[in-house]
Amino acid sequence: MKTQVLIIGSGVTGTSLARDLSLRGVECLLIDKGDFNAGASGGNHGLLHSGARYILSDPASAMECQQESRLLKKLAPQCIDNSGGVFVAREGDDENYVADFSPLCKRYGIPAEPMAISDALAMEPALTNKLIAAYSVNDASIDPFKLSIDNIADAGRHGAIFMPYKEATGFERRNHRLQRVQLTDTLSGHTMSVEADQVVNACGAWAGHIASAVLGGTPLTMVYSKGTLLVTQTRIARQVINRLRKPTDGDILVPGGTVSILGTTSVRIHSPDDFRPTVEEVDHIIAEGTAMMPILEHTRYIRAYAGIRPLIESSSAEDDRSVSRGYALIDHTDAGIENFVTVTGGKLTTFRLMAEKAANLICARLGVDAPCRTRTDPLPDTPDGKWTEPGRAPRHWFQNCSPEDVLLCECEMIPKSVVDNVVQTIRKQNGRPSLVAIGKRSRMGKGPCQGTFCGSRVTAHLYDQGIFEARQGITDLKRFLSARWRGQKPLMWGAPLIQAELQEAMQCGLLGLELEPDKP
């Protein structure tokens, strides 16, 4: 197979790069060893930063966030809940930090308007009554799954090809260029090769692994910083709530449609392939969040999850939160490969800018003189990503329900017709229908029961449709439930513990779905 550009990694940066290049008329192939958003793009809190959080520690990144946030609100409004945000300080917080906050925001052009404490409490009644300062900012939340799906769809309309479950496993070098990349299908084991004029490493936390495989040695020193987050059963606040202090653990609450997401932590780990949320992190996050919003102490949490920040190591950083949130665009010509580029680091908010800068470099190498259009052309709201929106499936069911279109997921009210629609999207994206793939493209399994009921119902429906055969569905259901359990295990108290006991009774006692001892 031949292409002008091979992009390795289908997170928000890789998918946006595919769209950017395809809009400039460049032929590109986007691959991933799994499905899209398998790394940090699928394990974040969805915060679209105003930049205010980094105004004291990293003003350059703060300004990038502010500029990109303004652009994205115009270009991709279907992916954004433009809720606004508030920074609050409570008794005991560093008053010098509070005093420096507003002047620095003003200096760097980031709106931060002081609020009366009474107004802040009226707007967000769950806040503590021990506030000493409050500022209104233009934070928002963004759906990273719909974002990537819409980017993939628009890139595909302009000629790009997305091939999930294709891992780059071999690199043939000749005359200071990558001549050929070997791909291995992670589902079947089959191999193929790709010849590309340019190769882009957009693998996030795994960027160092790919760079090392291409160049030899360890040309990139990555910092793997794990961040754990908690999902509440209901939405706690209208806006993004930030603690007005030096960034640390448990100081952000982000609205996520019908839920809220509380986080995060920063824990150094040794590998991006081995991480999960822990009980200790959960306890710590809730304790810190409760100081800002007392209601969080007794809130029901339905899931914990974690992501890995892809940070470039800095000798001057005192800890992982001190490492710059700026992105890195690395031309590996000096390392001996003329057609290989790495783009990593950055934040969810700056994904489009990272893709633009990478596309500029690639186009200069290819001799393509075409302007970036992702800065001006709106991202189309495609049907492929519509089911990630909370409340979309219930509206569809009530408006189009028929006796045959029964609900498969009662928590999120997802009927058979929505599952069928999502399966069509997966196939259009060259993927394989599975419960995890369906969950990425819809709200299936994300409600309070965390797949207890809908997992087996959707599996049965896929058998009825001939998508699963023999033991395929049983194996897939076990994997799906295991992934759900991984996020429930750190939350075993109160209602979640009762839910887990019901889940165990149904899935293990009644259906015999325990994983074998040698399986993860």
C-alpha cells in the first residue's frame, strides 16, 4: 500500500491531522493499534481550558489554550458544552496566589472577572460557604469522542483512510528515509506493508516507543503522568469548578452532559501500558474535592478511570505538574531520518493547533502550498458521532419508537435501532463491532448500572444480527464487563457496592461469566 502521509496514532491530534492534511489535498492513512482515542484522548476530563489554570505556572500554554478555546467554540460547537467556569478559593488557601491571579490573567489576555461570593453561591449552591474569592472564566467542556469521530468522518470525505487495529511493528530504513512500515493486524495477526513519503508519530504517551523503534536508542524521554478521575451519577454543577490555587489533586469538577467528572491526580508511573485508578487516589480526590464542594463527600460515583499525560521530560521541573503542558513537534532529520516527524505533549484544548503545526511541516516537505483550513472551516457535525451526546438516544426513541425497537440500555435509553446505527458507523470506519467499540460511539454502558443489564442485552442482539458467532460474543462480553469492573473496583462502598453485588450475582452466579484465572 502507498500513501503520501502515514499517521500513527488516532487520538484527537492524529485524527485532526488527518483532517487538516486531507483538506489541503494530501493523501493520508491514519492507523492505530486499537480503536480511536485509546490513550489520553479517551482518558481525560474533557475540559476545554480558558488558560487560567496555567496562568502562573506556564503562561505560554495558558495563552495557547485561550486562543484555541475561542476558535473551537466557533468551529466545533456541536462538541462543546459552553458552560463557563468559576475559580474559587476557600479559607486556608494561599492568599498571595489569589492576589496574583487576576493581574496575571489580565496581562496575558485571559478574561477572569471577579464575582461576589454571594453571586458565586447563588450560581453554584453546592460550593462551600467558606469561600474567600471567586472569578468567572470562559472554561467549557468538550466531548473528545465526538470530536475524533467528526474529524475521522470529515477526513474520510476528503480522501483520508482510517485503519484501526493496525499496529506499526517494523520500520525499514534506507538512505536516511523510512522506506516501508510493516503493519500487523492486532485482531487477526495478518501483516501488510505501507510505503509513505512522510511518517508522523502521533502516539501520545507511546511516542517514545515509536521514535525508539525508528531511530534506535531513546531519542525521546517521556514522562508518564497518570491522572485518575471520578464520574458522578448526576451533574453536580452547571459550570466548570476550579480551585483557585497552584494546580494539584482533586481541584477540578467538569460537567460531562448528565454527569460531572472530578479530578485529577498526577502520579509518575513507569509504563503507559500498565495503569489503573486506585482506592488511595479515589479517597484523596474526594477529600480534596469535598473541601471545595461538601456535597462530593456523599455523592454517588459510578466509575473511576485514568489516563496518561504524554509529557516531555524537563530537567528543571520539580514535579510532574511542573512539566510544561506545551506540545513538542520534533523533526528527526538531525537524528538521521528525513521523512519522520513526532508530535506529542500538549493538551486536549490545543489538539487542533498541534495538528496544524505538524501539517505545515509535512506540507513544506511535500512541496504542498495550501493553507490550513481547520482554522477557518467549521468541523461538520456528522451523523457518525451523534450518539455520544447525552440525551440524544432517548429523544430518538420517543420520537421514532416502534413495538420492535425495544430498549437495550435502560440507563441511557438506547434502543436496538441506535445500536444498529452505531454498528454501521464502526464498519464504515473499517472497525470490528464489539461492546467496547459501541460504547465509545454511544452512551451504552455509561449509566449507573455500568453495563450490568445492557451488556448481555446488546450481546444477544448482536448474536441475533449475525455479528457474533459461536463464543465470540461471550468472550467479548467478558472483556467488556472486565473493563467496566476495573473502573468500579476502587468505589466499593454504599450504592456502588450494592450495584457490584447485584452485578456479580447476575453475571457470575447466573450467567457464569467469570474470566478464566489466566486472563486479565
